[in-house]
Amino acid sequence: MSDTIKYQLDEARIPKVWYNIQADLPKPPPPVLHPGTKQPVGPDDLSPLFPMALIMQEVTTEREVEIPQPVRDIYRMWRPTPLFRARAFEKKLGTPAKIFYKYEGVSPAGSHKPNTAIPQAFYNKQEGVKRLSTETGAGQWGSSLALAGSLFGLEVIIYQVRVSYDQKPYRRALMETYGANCLPSPSDTTDYGRKVLGERPDHPGSLGIAISEAVEIAAKDPQTKYALGSVLNHVLLHQTVIGQEAMEQLAMADAWPDVVIGCAGGGSNFAGIAFPFIGKGLQGKAKKPRIIAVEPTACPSLTRGKYAYDFGDTGQMTPLVKMHTLGSSFTPPGFHAGGLRYHGMSALVSHLKELGEIEAVAYQQRGCFDTAVQFARCEGIVPAPEATHAVKAATEEALRCKREGRAETILFNLSGHGHFDMAAYIDYFSGKLQDVTYDESELVRAMADLPQVAA
């Protein structure tokens, strides 16, 4: 049909493999380093935190990694996710561009995060792990891991950034419904949390602090492993089901994107939509679209950060990763896109930026909510605060096409719905939603504290 709005795939067409972009990179990313020796880490260095299957996925250069059947069976709860043609929004904008969006909000947790939570829980269960510890910002990741833990019979402990813990009580309730124990971070349950609270009792928290607490819990207990919802290679690998499905659905529409867009905090949903398209371009099998990562101006790791080795956490317990970073001690202001408040960017996304394979832009939150409300009134879906950034970038690209008279095809990832984040929309409509900025002096201090690593 020429006026089709949604393109859907049968469950049998859920991808059977994850796509690994490391197989096609023209230059491998810099190695991950041990924080003490500053030498490349080996599998044994990571085994206190992760099951060996995930460690192997972290370092493999095989192009395809098989998705275990039990994981595919659970994926059937919500995958394949629909691809929509935003016809009403196109009309509203008056653009000649075709706008498509992949909608990940149909998962039980309302976002893309279960795509990796399910396999992480599966591999941990296989290795005999009893408990998972993790951190969460807005709660999308925490609720996804809580779901995965309930499906595989694993206990889940979640440290939620304090400002999000207070802002988003319904996300916390969802985590508890799935059986997880959700704690505000910094907390008094870890040595590092107590240290932070001792220095600043009203600390709003950060993902870096919450990671430190979750890592500490895992490092001290052999029955507990750590799970991460973004940043790491294996996490981005699991998300590539998004882009793979999108390619098949675009083929149904006889389309190929000129522009692919995803919001970016740690890099998982962005990689999920973008990596398969970048890969086809690197393999010479298709024209590579322009790839745009969108971040908040209040936490601009790709557009303002330094490409350097840094810790993934504030307590400096994790290995050193070369990434675009604002400094591990950087605490962003408490804006509503909690999932985009991480000080660093995925090593693979950072590496692709350095190679010139992707672009990055940053937007203020009010402008993002302006476009998200416009979008919702046309398309009916209320985007999560994180996803509003992708909507904003897609809108800007569509308006560029309007100015230039170009009928380009734009694809973006609508990574989750905003049903648990309506407090942000209440603030927007009441005029309380402000464009916040980070403390420049704090950024300078955090960047000055980057670890010294020989070139």
C-alpha cells in the first residue's frame, strides 16, 4: 500500500544473530586498560564482574554472534518491534522528507533496554550466578533488568541515581513490581556511597556514583555479578536487533535511509539503530547514511568531552576505557533525560566518531520537549525524555529538507515511551521545565583529573 503507516515483521523474522561492528572497523579501537597496571585487561581481570560468555562477546571480532534460542523465545514478547512512517508529522512539518521511526516502547519495560537485559540475565543464570547488581538513571535499564531477573529467577539490586529516584517514583514501583530491590544512590549500603554522603549529604547522585556502588557490591560477593545497560561492547552488540529489523522493514517500504538518528547517553540505543547501517556501508554493500548521535547540552560527552582514557565510574574501580568523556567525577545537573546523564560515551561509538563515521549534535531540553509534544499530537506516541532528542534531530533534518527541497529518507529510533515520565511533561506545560547548564568550572576540574596514560 502506498499509504502504509506501520511495517511489521512476523515473529519468525526476529534476528537469529547479533551484528558485531568490530568485524568491519577499518581500525580497531584502543584496548581497555587495567586501572592499576595500565596494561590491557584480559578475561580474568573482568571475571569478578561478568560471566565469561559476556566477556568473550566483549572482545570478539566475529561479525555475527548467535542469539541463544531461549533469548529469542523471550524476545517474542515484544519483538519484532514496529517501524512507523510518520506521515501525519511529515504533513505537519510540510517537509518533502520521508520520516520513519523504529518504536522500541512496545517492550514490557517501555524501552529498548530489555534487548540486552534478557541475554545478560540468561548468560549469568547459565554460569550459576544468584544475584545481579546494577545502576540506573531514569529507570529504563533498572526496570528492564528487574524484568529479566524475574524471568530467570535472579535477585536484582538496583542503585538509582538519587535525583531520578525522587523524580520518577513510578519507575521505581515498576522495578519493585518485577521483584528488584531499588535503592537511592549515593546510599549508605556501600563504602563508596557512605563516603560520598559523608562529603555531601544532599548529593543528587550520578550514574558514575551508582556504577561504583553496584560494582562494589559485585566485587565483594562471588554470588553476585554486575550488569550494565549501555556503554560496553556486548551491550551495544545485543541492541543491533533494532537496526537489523529496521533494514527488513524499510525494504518492505522500498526505502533506504539518507539519515539515521539516535539519542546518545552511553550509546546503546544509538548503536542499536546505527551500527547495522554503518556496517553495510563499511562492507561496501550499501550506501552509508549520515549517522547522527544526539545528546543533551547539559551532558555533552561527544560534542564537548575529550577523547581520552577514563574510568567508567566516579569511585575509579572500573577498567580504563578510551572514550569521549567529561571526566568521571563530573556530575551533570538534574535534567529530565535521566538516561542521558552519563559522563562518558561508549568506546565503540567514540571510536566511530574519531574515524569520522558519525556526527554528533546537542540540544537543550525545552526545544526537545517542544518537538516531542508536536510529534505526540500527530503520531499519538509520547516520547520518553531521552527519545525527545532524537525527535528533535529528525525534525531539524526534515526542516532542512524542506528548505533545500530535498526528499530525503530519515530514520530515527524512538527508544521508549514517556508514560513513566509524565512529571517532565507536567513541568513543561506549567513552565517549570528549564534549560539547565552544567557548571563550567566543575567540568574543567573533572577533565583535569583524567588518569595519566602513556600514549
